[in-house]
Amino acid sequence: MSFDRNRLPDPITYFEELGHKLKGPHRAKWKTTNCRFHGGSDSMRVHVHTGAWVCMSCGVKGGDVLSYHMQAHGMEFIGAAKSLGAWIDDCKSEPNRKPTALSPRAALEVLGFEATVCAVAAGNLAHGLTLTDADRKRLLVCSRRITRLAEDFA
């Protein structure tokens, strides 16, 4: 299975099929439309050749129609690519992967949080503070979570 960027829909067609009215001079590379993320009118810009998009008001942005599709529909990369017809079945079997409890995005959020807890504890130790039993137990929880995620995604 693989991603083929050339199979992504034409940006103008994609955005117009979603109901966006792209406004601007005929030859303009960037067209203006409404932002569905914050409900603003005429605040989002869409590049008609690449599909890159950015809202000048709320700041949400992406590099192509795939990134817009992921953001607008809350999808992961492969699911969005499949729904847009840009995911090709090359008849190779996928490696057997055990199911994970979290999506990759959620796993990164957990890792970030657990790393912050570890960093705070390290900072406290560096400043001469003694960790309580509860602190030590929480660090063990951090260690187990990080190890589990490493096993799930390795």
C-alpha cells in the first residue's frame, strides 16, 4: 500500500465540491473563501495549484487537500488518503501489526505529557528537592507508559 500524491483531487474541484466559493481574480494563484473551522467568511486562502490553505483569522493551515480533509473530518493520514482515492493497493501484504490502544497522534500526546512529568521531577531533583513516595510512584507510571508505547509502536 502506498500514497500517490498525483491522485489527489484538483484543489479547485475539491473545495468547490465541499461548498466553498473560491473568490478572486481569474489568474490569481490564491483564492479567498470562508473558513469552516471558525465560521469566518472570506478569511481562508486556497492555493489553486497546490491546494495549500491557510485561514488568516484563526491560523489553521495545511499544505494540500489531503491535510484539509484530515483536519476537516478528524481523520488520520491513511484513512483520508483512501477516502480521496490517493491510496494505492499495490498487492503487497501489510506487515502483521498488533493493534494498539491509541492512535499515533494520541500516543504522541501521552508521550509529551509523560515526558513533561519526568522533566519536572528532574528539575526538582536538580534544585535539591527530595521526591516524595507519590512522586516516585508517578515516575514509575511514566516509565511504564512510555515503555508500553515504545513496545506498541516499535
